[in-house]
Amino acid sequence: MMMNKAYYTIEVPRDRFEVLNNLRDIEKPLKILIVGGIDSGKTTLTTFLANELLNLGFKVAIIDCDIGQKSILPPATISLAFLEENFSNLCEIKPHKSYFVGSTSPIQFFGEMITGTKLLCDYAEDKADVIIIDTTGLISNSGADLKRMKIEAVKPDIVIALQKRNELNHILKPFENKIKIFYLKVYEYAKSFNRDERREIRVEKWKQYFKNSKIYVIGFNEVFISGSRVFQGEKISEDERYLLESIFKWKVLYGSKCEGRYTIIKKDLINIPKQIDKNVLYYIEPERFNNLIVGLIDEEGFCIGLGILKSIDFENERLEILSPISEDEIKNIKEIRIGRIKVDENGEELGLLDRDLI
């Protein structure tokens, strides 16, 4: 199974070399942001530029922001890598730092996408001469807004735009007098991938990432838990629990309240119709959390690794997480951040949840 779409190739259009020649005499550090639509050759261009700049003696860093079609593993993260030698495929490179997004679709995760890219870029600036930022292929509707905000936040020195006609003009026009922009044509032989092929690539990457995993049981009081409304605010009292159980015929496993709004984890004791204002009282079955990807976060806010949340035992306040990270690494976890994509240990994707569902 192919683990990555792009490889280092000698079949390079002339205009790519023209861009490279413009990068020879640079002020360091140089931030290069690559934008383009789906299957426009962004990762192939990243691979080419990174290898050539490394050959010229530059210290090169790559930030892989394409959370759905990750080259530097794993998916659902933004990854930073520093090059030590030439490579043919980005998935050969070991990530140095990662930021957890928690989904393979960025639409509901603009904050994470922009924050993660900016933090990793800031981290790399005093360690690399050139930072190449490979982005997603979303360039229309809200995807265009994401690209604009990312440019505003990162403030790249150079943007390289891969386009077939003029599809990137609406994004880049406001920056033309502020940033050096190279407009390149999409390579005529660039390979296209359909949705099923993209999913199969992700499945193989998930499978490889989790292949040597083990189960860890972590108590609520051992880490900070984020990414879900369930863990916001304060726990409900025993009186509130009793009242909710009496009114709605539930077994309340866990509950919290924040700004007068209640979030309840429950099981039905009697299945009867209920009229509930979800702006005041929001209820969730515990099974909704099963198989969600979680980020295992260190004290700096970076992602040590990923886990699969096999279950949450709300009554005994502990999480059961499947992860390939070591027991020594587990000790460095300060936060568990709950994502929105469900995956099993065989790499099969079981679905994406809306951000507000948990």
C-alpha cells in the first residue's frame, strides 16, 4: 500500500528551478508557504525544494499541515520535521514536534489549524534557515478563509501558489504588495486521487501508527482533560444527580455544569419521550466517546503521540486509551485532548463527529 502520494523526482518543470534560484541568497530564517488546490502538487514541490535547499547547505524544516493527507505521520496532527539527509518521500522523515487537531477535516478546527502552524513555525525559526509549510488543498468557501488567516498569522516571506488558472487570486490578491508571491502552473502530469484512494492511504497510516500499541488506564485526576464540554465547569452535586435521575428516569454516570448549562452522561432506565432544552441540559450516552482519537499533550502544548479512546468509565473516572507511546512518554502527559474522528486499531475510520456533539 502506498503510504504517501508524493516522491522526489527528476521530472521537474523549469519554473520550479526558477523559484529555487530566487532562494539561493536569502535572509534567514525564510518562511515559505505553499498553497494550491487538491492534487496540485504541493507535497511534490515541498519534497523537491526541501531536498534542493538541503543540498545547497541550508538547514531545512518542514511543517506538514495537511491533516487529512498527512505525509509526516500521523493524520489529525500538524507536524514539524528537521531534515538531516536527502529523502524521496516525506513519510520517511521522523516528526520532531506535533500539534493535535483531532480531525482529518479542518473546517470546524480553524483555531487549531492556525495555532498549531504558528506555534510550530515559531519553534522552528531559530533552528532552521528555511521553513517550508505544506498546506491543505482547501481553497474555496471557508477553506479560502483558512488560507487567508493562516497567511496573516504566520506572515510568510514567500508564498508559492500552484494553480491551473486563476483559482488562487481571491486568496492572494490582498497580499501581493506585502509578500513575494510566485505563481506556478500545476504540473500537467500531477496525479489525482479520488476519495476512496485518499481514505485507503489514511487507513494504512493509522494501521501502521497503532500497530505496536498497548492499553493505558488513566484517571481523571491524573491529567487535564480537554476537547469536550463534559469536562468544562464543575461537577454536579449529588443532589443535582438525584434530581436529574428522578425527573428523567436516567442513571446519571457523570455530570458537569458551566455558566448554568448542564452536560450529563447518562443511560436510560425507562425509554420515555422527553422534551429537553439542549441549551440548558445536554445529554450524551457514554458510547459516543468510544474509538475517538485523542491527543496526548505535554506541558508545552505539543502532542507527544496519539491514542484511541477505547472507553471512558465515568463512574470510576478513568479513561482506557490504546497508544503506541512508551510508558516513559506516558509520564510526560499533562493533558488528554479529545478529537472528533473515530478510528479502530486496524486503521479503519469509523466516522467524524460534529464538534458540538461531545
